[in-house]
Amino acid sequence: MIRVLIVEDDKEIRNLVKSSLAVEGYEVLTAVSIAEAQRVLENAQPHLVLLDLGLPDGDGADFIRSIRQRLSLPVVIISARDQEQEKIKLLDAGADDYLTKDISLPHLLARSRASFKRKLSEMAALNPALLPYNTSLIDYLQEQTIGPSLGADAIRSGVTASVVGLLLVIAFMLVYYRLSGVNAV
């Protein structure tokens, strides 16, 4: 299950986003300050952060920089600030996306999924043993999944990392034999 940390001091907005994400099947963690968010990051290890900027104990921009020094998880800014220079500054500081608070919930969910999948693809590009699958990575050499889940379709069909790994090895062998002109069947 994808674990999302919402860092938002406005109770109504925090609860609305939290309930919307929970309905979609996300595990939702919340924080109302940067200090609380840092504790949650250390203890719960979320997969995605939705971050407001104007927090009681500091600005979200500083928090992004501290996240980027230690972690590579996606950070999506959700703010009432809509000045272009502010958006550019925060994207340059390490935010993966910048959304204004007038965004619809379906749009927020779609952008959050896109940020998370983009991060998984980046990880897979760095390691050829990793295969992106839904909202996870499959490490077919270590026979394990990396990320929140294999996804409901894979679980229902009984696909595990070792089965997928075996299928990948067979597929690679067939492609190799085909390219080399050897009849493998």
C-alpha cells in the first residue's frame, strides 16, 4: 500500500485530502508542522509527501531541502501561493511537482500517482535488475518487490517476484535466441 504523508496545518484541507486518499486505498499519515513531518519521515518512511508551504514552524522550502539531503521520495507541493517565481524556486529546490490549492481532488490524485511512478521509473533505469510494475519495482535477481505493493491485479492472480523473475529470464532468453538466429523451441 502506498504510504502518503500530508504536511498541512489547515485542518479542513488536511482532512479532506486524507479522506480522499484513504478512499483510493492509500495509507495516509499527517503532520501539521515541519518538526512533526520530520518525525513521521524517520519513523513511518512514507513513499510520497504532499507538502503545504506556510507551516507554523517554518517554510516548506527548507523542509524540501532537508528531505533531498537524505531521501529521494517524491514531494508534491500544494500551496495557495501561485507566483511563478515561487514555483520555479521550489521545483529547483527539489519538489517534484507544484500544485495550487484550487486543484480538484481527482487531479491531485492523478498528479501524485504520476510523481510516484516517475520516481519508480528513475530507480529502475539505474538498475537493470529492477522492473517497474504498477506502483512497485520487482527485483527479479533478489526475488523481492520494492515499494508499497505489487498491485491488486498481481496479488489476485498470484504473481510473485520469483515467478515474474523466472518469466523475465525466459523472455530474455527467447529474445536473445531469436536475435542470434538460434531456434530455441
